[in-house]
Amino acid sequence: MLKRALVMLISVLAALPVYFSPGEAISPVGVMTPGDGGNYTMDDLATLAPDAVEKTGGYYLVKGNITVTFPDTLSLRPGDVLKFDSSAHLNVRGRLLALGEEGDEIYLMPFNPLLSWGGMYIYSPNPQYTSVLKHTVIIGGDVSIFCESSRLTVTDSEISDFQRSGVEGREGSNITLLGTQIHDGGYYGVYLEDSALQMEGSTITNTSTGIKTARASLELKRCTLERNRNTGAYLFTTTASMQDTRFTENPSYNLLLSRSEVELEGCFMNSSIYNIYSLYSELIARNSTLRDTLKDAVHSIGGSLLVDGLVVKGAAQSAFDLNATEFVVRLCTIENVGHPPSGYPFSAFYMTVSRGEVSYTTIRDVGFAYLEMVRSSVQCWISRMEGAGRFSFALDLNSSVIVVESETSGPLLFRDSKSRVTYSRMYNITAVDSDTGQRVENLTLDLFLPGGEVRSFFGPEGEIRQVTLNITVESISGTAHLGDARGVLSSPGYIPASLTLEEGSPREITVELFREHPPPFLVVWEPGEGEVVTGTLTLRGEYQGAYPARSVEIRFDGGEWIPLKWSGNGSFNLTYNLSAVIPGPHRLEVRAYDGSLYTGVAVINITVMVMPLDSDGDGLPDYREEELGTSPFNPDTDDDGLPDGIEVDTSDGVATDPTNPDTDGDFLLDGMEDINRNGRVDKGETDPLDPDTDGDGIPDGKDPSPLEPEKKRSNVDFILWTEALLLAVLIVALLLVVIKRWRGR
């Protein structure tokens, strides 16, 4: 049993990555430079130790360790090819200069392509000694380049097929990678511990994790970390700056942070489960793009987040999933998020025990809600939110949102009884002199808020900015409380002006202030005291003041003031329709307003008599039309040419039936008989109540001369001859039909 356990333990340990300084590996043969500060080449080493370095077939076969002793330098020339035995290392304690050229690169590789080699170990603490690799290709090695307390610059080179790391820096190393490709390796493209890395124009692909750091400093510019098997970069307790860098198709995490401080500028990330996963870290991201994640674009637990100019598109879950995080999101665009291929939709922001600000941001096409919050608080400033799948905001456990000058759509969802949403609108108020139009300085605004609170604002330069009005929706009621406020705006030497701020008020308000002046004066001439007024009130009088009147106002019995449109100085003549005033005695009050002051109030007692309503204007009140069965909306109910009111008017002795177009049945419409439509039988008109006006026995409608009885005989003869002629024509037509049918047989 013990033997089996030991075998299993050894198997597990063998499978783990080995984190130890390789040092100078033991080899049966090797070569060491003399330590005299000289500059040595591979030819020199082959001469010093032919058993360790053999030049053959156009390359150097390295059979044992090469050690560059301090303060010596090993110079590799363009075209040098070094093939190492599987146990051989290149140990640099002085300096290495591998200066190849484009098209004539330097190669370091294993002698047996099926095996690896020991790799390069650089330990040169002297800050004046920097090893340089240029146009160098390194293939294989447990760690291709291992730096400890050293300085290294690698330019336009390629590192591949390593077992553990392409480049590894420890114990205060400072490494620079320029235009270098690291690919097809084991655990890490670059591993840093207590070291610094500057990387520009370089790529890391097809490793397990592109960059892994611990207690390090990192600077990336125009780099690419793509298609690594797990993570693009994993930073632990690291300070990092990344500019114009791409993280693509790293399946688990494009960027994984733990207790680090990272700043992104102009970066691009896509095609991962998480684009950024941050644990207790401080992240600043500016002008970057995050696309196409299987879960969250940014997932943060603890720490802080400052995002400026970020574009997030295509996150299957949330754009930001924040837990115990303080955040600021500004000038961002978030769209097409929260639509997983299957299952429950997600929100653009999902936050737990977090607080922050979203400003100048556009959010559109969201699966569930713009903000989904649990025990969190957010301020949304001047943002646009549209296309929420179900809700605008979803709140739980005493969460709160303050929406300032932002546009949102969709209902609210409260999951508790203590959360609230406050819509806050800001107003900028300017005062101008009514005479000159110039700004009035030294302003004071006393604003009386709902609940009795009074707030004072000051504007020494003639403008008061950011006066706020809040509309709060509370989860306990689910209804909005409009917090309108009334204020008084004043300045020395001017008459105070009142204003009201409410939901529909414009954001930019200009108020005229009038210089101090005596109150204006008003006198009313008409109506007189005790006058009876019918239908329309005529109001005549005179106004005098330092400023022209803006309006004349009236009210009845202490009700609401009604403005009558008039402006000027001097006499006025106005009218007001009394149809809405109840008939009877009333107390009429009149005043005028000059824009800042009112005149005294003139009081007149009047009696109102209102004409009955006549909707169709036919002279017949609606109530009479209802009694008579006529239409109150058709002035001529029977369409006979006479208005209903004239037909029923008996003052002239003639009253026809307003529902019968031919009252006397003489085949003439009433309006054809009363030609001038005045309700009387005038000369030249037939009587609409007499079917035979001239009494000749022929109805007026058939009588060619209904007003001339002496033509009765001639009229009768004419009628008889006409009827006889018509009968003869009918008989002849019948005979023709009979003859035609008889011949047809």
C-alpha cells in the first residue's frame, strides 16, 4: 500500500510544472569562458573545449553546458546555428549578444528534434550588462529563456516549442520584447515573478496562458495574445499598462486579474467566456472594445472599475457583472447583451453590494433590464437607454437608482419594499433685465420643495446652474411622486419674480426681472354695478403703469383667474363669452398684470343671463328641438329650405311643421312657397299652410298660375287637353305592341 501511494505521489508531482531556478545544469562535459572580460565567439569556445562544442556540418553541436563567466561576453554572429544535446544549457553570467540579421537569423535548437534541450539561463545582476537577442530563433527548451536578476532585450525574434515557458523572469529581472513571436509552448508564453516586462509589437499564441505574472510590472503596446488554450493574460498582484493590444479567442479568459492594478487603452477583446475577470483589482479601461463573450464582458468581484469610451457588444449574459465593486462607466456604448442562446435573459448591468455611476452612456437591445441591482446604488447621468427586454430597472434589497437627465424606457421591477428610483432633472436659470435684455447679476433663488424644505441658490454672474427637481418612485407604492417646486428669484433693485419647476418645465429657463417701480393702476367703466349681462361680457376700462400691461384678468366669485389677451397702456375694450357661467348674480373681479406687479382689484356685482344653447344656429334652442323632435345639430331638419327656427316662429302668423317638408301637402316644399324665408306670406309667394292659395281648385304644386284664379278655366282646359293627349299616345303604343306580336306568329 505504501509503495502504491509513493508511486501515485511521484506521478502527480511529475505532472506539475516545475518552478525552480535551473541554475547551471550538471553535464559530463562543458566549457566556461576565462572570466577576463573578453568577447568570445562560438569558434573560440570550440577551440577552448572541443569535447563540449564541436563545429560540424555548418552548425555548432553543443554537447555540454556553455557558461559565459562574468564579465565576459559571448557574441553569436548572423547565421550561427547552435544545436544542443538534450542535457545541455546555455548559462550566461556575463552577457550574451546574439545579433542576427533578417534572412540570416541565429538559431538555438535541440540536436535531436524529437527531444528538447536545457534552454538558456541568464543570471547577470550587474545593471550594465544587458543581454540582447536580435533576429534569433529559439526552438525547444524546458524554459527557452530564464532570467534571474538580469536585463534582457529580444527583438524581431521567435521562440517556440518550449515545455514550460518561452520567457521567464524572476528576482527583479527587466525584460523587453520587441516584434517577437512566442508560440506553440507548454504552460506560459511569458512568466514573470518580481520582475518587469516591456512588450511591443509582439504576439503570443497557442500556449496554455499567454502571460502569467506575480508581483510584477507589465507594459504592452500593439501586442496580440490570441488562440491560447486557456487564458490570454493572468495577472496577480501586478501593475500593468496595455495599449492597442488584442486579446482574441482565448477560450476561458482574455484577461484574468487578481489583486492587480491595470490600465487598458485602445484594446480589443473577443471570443471568450469572460473578456475581463477581475478579483479585488483596480481596472481602468479607455476607448476599448469587448465583443462576443459566452458569459460576461466584465466580471468584477471587489476592487474598483473605471471605464471610459468602452464599446460592449454581443455579451450573452451581462456587459458588467459587479460584486462588491465601486465603478464609474462613462461615454460607453452597450448593445445586444443579455441574450443567451437558451435560458433566462440577462441585464446589461448586474450588481450586488456595489455602487457607482453610469454617465453619457448608450444602452440598447438588452435581454432583461438595463440595471439589475441587489443591495446596490447607482447614479445614471445624461444617458440613453432603449430596447430593454422586460424592465428598465430591477431592484432588490434596499437598492436605489438616481436617474439624472437620462432617457429610459420600460417599466420598473421592485422585488422588495425598500428600493426606490429617483428621476432627477436639472434646470439652468438665467435672469435678464426687462428693459435692456442684459443679464441681471447677483441672483438669489429660494426654492420651496415638497414637504416644506427650502433651498437657496446663488448666481453672482446672472445664472444659477444645476437646480434639481426629483421624481421618486418607491417600491412600497410603485407610483411616482412628482416633486414640483415653487421658487422666488430676486436681485437687488429688482422686483422678485416667481417661477414653478415641474416635470414639463424646459431645462433652460430665462426669467425677466423688472426694476423696482410703483404698482400700475386700473379703472373699469363697463359693466356697471348691478348691470344685467346676457351672452357676452363687454369689459371696458383704462390701465396706466410704468410698464405696459401683459394681460387683463377676470374671475367670478373668487374662482380661478382668467387671462384676457391684451397688452399696452391706456383704454381697453375686451369681451368674454359667458356660456360657461351659471345664470344669476355674480361677483366680478378685474385686475391687470405688467409682468411683475398686479394692479388693485376692481369689484363689480353683475347678473348673468345666458342665452339657451343653440348648437346648429337655426334660432331654435336645443331644448325646444328636443321637444319638437327636430335635430339640434341640423338647422333644417326636414330639408325643405326653411330653418327650423323660422318654421316654428308664430310671431308673423305663419308656422310650418319643421319635420314635414310640405306642410300643406300641395306638392311644393315649404321653402319654395316662402321664397325669401322670412316666415311670412309676402307678395308673389304661395301660402305654405294653404294647398290652393288662389282658390281655383288646383293644388299650388300643379297650378301653373297658383296666384291667378281668373285663369281657372283655361288652366282646366289645358289640363284636360294634356291628359287626353297623353291617353291617346298610350293607346297607340299598346296597339303597336299587339300588332307586332300578331305578325310574329
